[in-house]
Amino acid sequence: MTKRNWIVLIIIIAGLGAWYYFTTAFNVLELKEESPLALRVGEEQIEIREIKDDLAKMDEKKLAEFKRQVEQASEEKIVMTEAMPAGPKLIAQGNFKTRAHDVAGRALLIADGEQKTLRFEDFETINGPNLHIYLASELGVADAIDLGPIRATKGDVNYPLAADLDLTRYNKVLVWCVPFRVLFSYAELQ
């Protein structure tokens, strides 16, 4: 092969590589799945979310009313006649951290009886070639469980987990680019 043919071949390969990268990187897959933490009461859906404490923001009048009601409630006796209903529980969570590419959102580990779910909330990253989601014991896939291809690059996504999965060992969630063996981002479940 001549030098000119090599140059043409390299330009073609580089062009195909660039085309492949840009067509996958900017392909946004959005999904909004219902949270396993959502409870249904009749037809109304109630979602359990983190609640922020407003005590530091209260003005004097509201704070005085709050203290009065707390004092009044502390004198009341409450007797439970029924057991608390069983339902989904948040076991662990962690915010996604950037490794090779920017990321936002958090990973939640949710249990509902024997069923466990890994949930991405407010998740956003760029797409890439053959991205997979792994649960791992470290920031690599040598000791990891492949949950399959990424289902969405933006939104709220649920990944069902095997009931017998050792979640004390596999406490890292990885967004992994399989063909290039690159860690896009990760979250540590605590």
C-alpha cells in the first residue's frame, strides 16, 4: 500500500470513529418510571421523598405556635391498634460522581419484601458506545454483576435485582462503557 492509500484509510477510519462517537454521545434516551417507593391510596399516588427541616427558617410567631403544638401533643397518649403496613423501604443511596463524563442524579436501593430494585432518580449523563450498568465491589468490573445495557441517559429508571444479591459486597453502581473499558460515572450506596 502506498503512503497516500494509508492516509486515505486513516481519514476514513477516523471519520467513521467520529461519526460513531457523536451519534451515540448525543442520543438522549429519556425514561420516567414510577418509583417503587410510591404508595397507592385509592387512585391517588403518594411518593415518599426526603423532607427538609424548616425549623431554622421559622419566624418567631410560627416557632411559638410550633412549640405550643408540640407541648400539647406531648401530653396526648396514642395507642396503635393495627400494625404498621409493610411497604417499600429505602435501604441505601448515593449520589452519582463523575469519572470520565459528567453525570447528575442519585442511585437508590429499595426493598419491598423479597423484591429489590436499583433506582436512578434525576439521572442525566451523555450516551456512549454500549453502556452497561453494573453493581460492583470496586470501581471496576473484575468483581461485578452486569445489570444489562443502560435503559435511559436521562430521567428516573428502575433496574430489578435478584433477591439473593449480596448488597453489602456489591455497593457500587457503575455506568461502564464496555468496548473501551471506561468508567463513565459511579455511585457508592450507603
